[in-house]
Amino acid sequence: MDIQELKQLIYQGEKVDIECKKADSSVPKSVYESYSAFANTNGGYIILGVEEDKTKKVPEERFILQGIENPDKQKEDFWNTINGSKVNVNILKDEDVFVVEENETSFLVIHVPRADFNMRPVYIGENPYKGTYKRNNEGDYHATGHEVRGMIRDQSPEGNDNIIIEYYTMDDIDQETLRKYRQIFEIRNDGHVWNSLDDKTFLEKLGGYRKDRKTGVEGLTLAGMMMFGTGQAIREKFDNVFMDYRNESEITIDIRWNDRITYVGTWENNLFNFFTKVTPKLTEDLKKPFKLEGIQRIDETPVHKAVREGLVNMIIHADYLMDAGVLKVIKKKDSFEFTNPGILKLPLEDIYRGGNSKSRNPHMQTMLRMVGFGDNAGSGFPTILNTWKNEGWIEPELIEDTNLNQVTLVMRMADRENENVIENENFAQKNERSLSEVLSEVLSKKDIEKILPILAILEKKGVITPKEAVDACDRSPATVRRYLGALVDLGVIVVEGSTNQTVYKVIRK
């Protein structure tokens, strides 16, 4: 990296992957907090020798390139500290720490990569619950206990879903769900030796029931409970996890979804039931060719398979032990979105390359694969990519939110060669069009007229409070909340603040 490249980084301002620090003659202690934060999030650069004047707005004025004294000594001190007992592990290579000079001004640059999943959490001191940091747009922050425990769980090569849920037994299995699964299993695996086993032994073979040989403790595993458990048992033990499917293919301001599957007390809300209910709804509108193989009609395409693979990926990569999370599936007119709790275990480039699977829930993966859903380890996501590529559609996107601890897979059925395709999730793009003009592409004139007063305030201020929206529209608070909720669903605005201080801000991308 030369000085021009360094200046380019600095003048972008402190972002989620850039931290500038003043450092006269010694390495600041806060460097190691940033080291931990970058390692546990998405990596980044720490630049020593830059002072920030927060009263200034222009980057060239805000960031003062004052440099550091004795750069070689500070570099040596940093290495001595990072290799000592200050942090639990050093993930840096020699080339990650270097000096950049301009005339007689020197800067120390530390490139921190994202730590491998089996090395996280990277923390200061001896206690990961006190010394683990993560990164967001506001800077470094102490990771929560749930976040730390999630990182520790991810270290296990066996995944998360093999843990025994104490005090939950075969009595907590929904017999109808398991019967339905076994029926499909027998059809797919005719003559399999497991077909003659009793339910408990069958679940043991699948990894849904286990006995710990050391402790003697036995019971349903996380995989067995979540896949086949009764709704009551799942809600008792995993009240943090919600399942939600929404069809938003024909939404309006007054109609936020056309169809929805969530828990309403009419079905046992385990994962296998959710999967079998959602799958046909996702694929029912996809084109089906007329094709014969022998005398059997084949009415499924690679697109059908890829969409199901997206649903499978969501289930097998979810962290069901987070403090809160939603398995969310959204079907739109030209796209599918799958969101699961838990951050990525592997770097994005490794996932896109394929061939190396690190699912959190390998037993769930086996359960689905044995009844015909999901490819072999490491091939699922490349299957999705190849299918979309063959169709000429925009490459599916994996979006990781390390603040919300969730990952979203977006599969858009839009021509990648068409530069004029409107991205539904990017309504507030930086162009000369008004929000009304952008929304006119997905909403009727009647719908837009209802929310014009809201849009006028958003255009002017970029933010609106619920009270301002009610006053502007002269409608009931419930109606206005519905309007604002629809704009959130459409990706126009985002909710910020607490319950009593809620504001809605325009999304700027």
C-alpha cells in the first residue's frame, strides 16, 4: 500500500472496516479492542497517526494526517504485545502490519482479517465474556453474552444440533410429523434397514435422539426437537425462534402480504412442518415444462430445485440458540428472500466457491437430504448460483448483518443484462428521482396518493416520526402505522429508536 492508497482509505472516513487513531510515540491501548472487533466481525484496517476533528465535515479537514514517532519501535511493540498475553490469539501475518511514509511523516497500518470460525472469539485478557469486541458503524462495542456463546458454539466441528435437550423425551415428538417424515423416507429409501426400526431408534440413527455415554443423560437433540417436536415443547424451550413465511408478490399500501404462514395454533410449528408447508407455496408459480422420462412426466426444473435449496440452506445454517431470531421467508413478484439467525461461519468467497460446507446443523441437513431435499455437503449454494447463471439472472446475494446476527439470501429473477432493471430493495437510490417516482413502479396511483403527505416530509427531511405522519395524513394512528409498515417492507424506510422515540428514516444506498 502506498501513501495515495492510504489517503483514499482515510478520506472515506471511519467506517465499519476502517479505524483511525492518534498515536504519537506509543501504540494506544484501544488498538487491541479494534483488533478484537475486526477479527470477530468482517476484518478491517487500523491506521495509527491520524487525528480526527469531529467538528469538521469535509474528510480532508476532519482527518488530520499528523503521523507517528518511531514507527519501527511502535511496530515492534505492537508485535510483542499481540504475541504476548494481551490477546488470546494472534491471527496476523508479517505482511498484515506495515509502515507507510510520505516525506518524513509515517503511519502504521494494521490489516486485521476476519478470524476463522474455529478461532473466534478473539478477545482481550483471559475472559471472553469481558474481552470480546465486535464492530459496527459506531465503532467497537462489547459483544453480548449471546454473541460470545454463539462464537464458542461455532468452534465445534460437529455443529450445534447434536446437543441433548435435557428433560425432553419421545413424548415431546409430534407423532403425525414423524409419521409423515417416515412415510416419505420409506418411499425415497425403499428397502432401507431403518424402515423397520421403532421411532426412537429411527431418530437415534438420524441424530434426533442421543444418549451421552459419559454422563448417562439422554433425550431429544436440538435437531430432533426442532424438526419433529410438538409445537408446545418447541415454544417452551425455544421461545426465541419464530418461523414466518410471507407472500408479498401483490402487496399494496393496505395489503402487506397476500399469504402468510406463521404460528396461529392450527399446526405443530416444527421445522419439518414449516418446510413442507412453505415449499409448495414458493414454487407454485414457477414455470413447469412438459417432459417425459419413459412414461413418467417430469414437471420440475433446476429453478424449482434451487429455490428449495435456498430454503434448506436457511434451516441448516440457522443458529437456534441465539437470544432472538426469525426464520423468515419472503416471496416477491420477482425474487425470494431467506433470512436466518446466526452469522456466516465461512468467508463469503469460500461460500461462493463451494465445496466446503460448515453447516451449524449437520443432522438437520442429513434429515432433509434423506428425504430428497438438499445436495451433498458444500454443493448447495453453487447449485443455486449455477442455476441462476444459466437462466441469465442476477447473481444471488448473501447479505450478512453482524449487528442483527442474521444472514439473508436474496434470489432475484431479473435479467442481469438489463441495466434498467429496478431493484425492489433499493428504492432510495442516489439519483434525481423522487420517492413518489420510484414507488410508482410498484404501487398504484391510488396507493401513492394515500401516502403522499408522508413522502413529502421524507423527501424534505429524510426522517419522520409517527406523530408527524399521523398529523400529515389526517388518518388514525393504526392506519398510519400500517402505511409506515408497508414502506418498511418495501425497503423505502427503516425504523430506528426505542418504542417511545421511534423515527422512520429513508434508506440511502
